[in-house]
Amino acid sequence: MEKLDLINRIDKGYKRMSKGQKLIAEYILNNYDKAAFMTASRLGATVGVSESTVVRFANMLDYDGYPSLQSALQELVRNKLTTVQRLEMTSELDKSTVLKNVLKADMNNIRHTINEINNDAFDEVVNKMLAADNIYILGLRSAAPLAQFMGYYLNFVLDNVRVVTSGTSDIFEQLIHIKDGDLIIGISFPRYASRTVDAVKFSKERGATAVAITDSPVSPLTSYADYTLMAKSDMASFVDSLVAPLSLINALIVAIGLFKEAKILNKFNDLERIWEEYNVYTGKNNS
């Protein structure tokens, strides 16, 4: 959707563009995967025009400044960049500032998630989880640790949680009993795992309620989800930024825990005795 919109804007405005703006347009059309993560000054230097020409180009296309144009480009390439392309982008980072740049990117992802999260949808998902007969949690490839983390802690609170894995058993075999009254939580971020999308679609067709934890309204998971919770995962690197998604999952676990507080207290008291008896942790107060 974003790609067509951007291309249409360029096509419609091309005749009105200055010579410099046409150079920008041609570079973007031929190298949108690279342009998406360039600053205005760097894009201008690459094309051979001034930074102000790049800003005027964005305004001419009816974007609210260059950041809006860049966001449209990034949305376009989000699920199309190969690992090699991501690695190439990482190689251009200043090695002396990698730590700060990565931490700042994660902070920005959390900040964006706070500003954009739909609180009503979050509350609805919590209610659906509490009412579900069974909860299936599915996350494959880089999203697998998120699914495991969510399942690990929810199992302390609920008795009906199943983590769907990509091990020896096919995911459809693990979902064979999913039905009306059950709930599936599909977790996927760019590059979206096609098997996760297929599994959520399969579960939806079986009558289950589907929840998507993903990054964008144009994520393929949203087509089959009854509820979508979005967390930003932008990272100009071959490594996925999963800080904001993990924080969102933490919030779901805490919210469920608040509803089940009395049950958890009794369960953890029992578990503490077991952990101490069998020396599960190195110290009594460690967790």
C-alpha cells in the first residue's frame, strides 16, 4: 500500500519537479531500500543536491517534512530487506557510537509504542485471555523467544497456556484441537514468518479468537486478527529490535497477574518452598 502511494505521488509530481528533485525521485525509485534509512543530508549528498532540496522534495510530494517521507519509505521496505541488506546498513554505522545508537533506537521504539498503543484494544485482549478456554502462543524464528517468555510467565498465572513451537512437531499438529472459545496470540515482526501468518489464519478458521502482536497496520497478521497490539521494532541492523515488543508482553503478563493476584500468591508461596528445598536458585531471595 505505502509503495503504491509513494510511487503514485512521484509519478504525479514528476513533471513539476526541478532537475535536482528528479534526481532524488529516480534514486528513491531505484534504491528505496537504501534511501529509507538515509538522513536528508546524506540522501542529498548521495544524489548530488542540497539537504534543503531533499526537504522541498518531500514537501512537494505532500509529506509533512522529510521524516514523513522517510517513514513511508521505511514502511515499504520493512518486510523486504534481506539479512545481507541489513548487514550492509550496519556496516555503515560508526563503531564508536554503536552502543549509544542501539540504545537510543530501542528507547525510540518504546516511546513510539507508548504513544501509539491502543489502550482499549489492550484491555480487550486481557479480558479475552482471562475468558479463553485455552491460550495458544505462537512466535517463530526471531519471535520465538518472545513466545517462550510469555508462555513461561503466564504458566505461573494460568493453567491453560500452550506455547506452539517449531520443533519436531509441525505447528498445525500442535493446533489441531484449537476451537471456538480458544485464543491464539500470534507474534511476528519483519521479516514476517509466513508460517506464523498461516497458523493464525488456520486458527481463525477453526473459530478461535486471534490476537496479533506485531509492528504495523500493514503487517500480514492483521488480516486475520480480531485484535492487534502494535509495538515498534525498527532497527537499521540485521538484528531485530524486540525491546518494545517484550515490554508490551510484560504489560500483558502484569495485567493478567493483577486479576489473578490471590491465586498467584498461593502458587508462588508453594513454589518458593519447592525451589528452596531443591536448591533451584543460588540464594533464597534470587529469582
